[in-house]
Amino acid sequence: MINLMHIPGLIFQPQKEWQKISQENNQIPGLLLGYVLILALIGPVAGYYGTTTSGWQIGTREAVKLTPDSAMTIAVLYYFAMVISVIGLGFMVRWMCKTYGGNTSLNRCIALSAYVSTPLFLVGIVELYPVLWVNLLIGLFALAHAIYLLYSGVPILMNISEDKGFLMSSALLALGMVALVTLLALTALLWGFGIQPQFTD
């Protein structure tokens, strides 16, 4: 659970925190069990509560609520999508390191992926009161900070120059955008097969 102690530093002093992380012996089981699997719960749990109690509100229209069964299905899929995304990004980092001559240790690559995702994990708390414009606004700030963590963390954790780190981070960001579009397409596909939100009357 010691990994959770990195959260304040990653939010307020990223450069110093990356230096600390680079000196640790990061192991994948510890990263997953002591960080990713815990923080990934925030969004799904908050989303389940928010969508079944206060409901989604778009503009001035009345809020709509999900049925508990539908909200649970979405929360479980949401949770696994986040965990798989972190692991997938870690493998992309490792693959990209071969091109830019960085540290290809899978432990370090998963560590980078996990810690870069921190703001996106934490922002899930706003789903307790799911007002669309509030979620979007705060989500954009979280995404911007995650991108900053990526650009500041790659050179330090991967042991490459700032120039190569910038290029590698940009390539990873582009791959991340492709992965996001793919995830949205899969969501639409699942909806087409009947796995879609069910609203209360």
C-alpha cells in the first residue's frame, strides 16, 4: 500500500516525485495490488452511486437514473477497462522504448503507466454527483495533468534525454488517442448488441 504515498507528490511536485519513483524497485504485483486496483475503484464506485441516486443531469432537464443492475454492469466494465488500459499502456511504453533507446524493464514501463494515470483515477470522485458539464470540465483538467505527468516522467523513468522523451511522449499520446477511439467504438458495438444503459421510469 506504500505506493499510494506517491499521490500528493505526483499532483503537487511531479518532478521530485518522479525522481523518487525512479529510485524504487517497482514490481508489477505491488503496483497493481497496491495502486492500480485500488485507485481504479474510485470512478466505478462513485459512478454507480451517482447514477443510481442523483442521476445524470444534462442542462436544465430532469436528471435520469440508471437501474442498479445496469449501473453495476457498467461499473464492472468501467473498472476492468481502466485496469486493462493501464497494463496495455505499459506494454506500449516498453515497445516504444526500443525505438528511443530507453529502459525497457516492464516493471518501469508499468510503473510509468500506473502513475501517469493517477489524475484520471482521482477525478472519478466527481461522478458522485454526475452533472455532465462539471464532469467534463474537471475531467479536462485531470487529462491535462496526466499529459504533463507523461511528458515529465518519460525522460526520468526511461533514462533518456529530454528531446527523446518529448518525442516518445508525443508518440505515446497519439497511441493513447487511438486506443480511446477504439474503446469508444467497442462501447458503441456493445450497445448495438444490447449491453446498454437501462434507465428507471
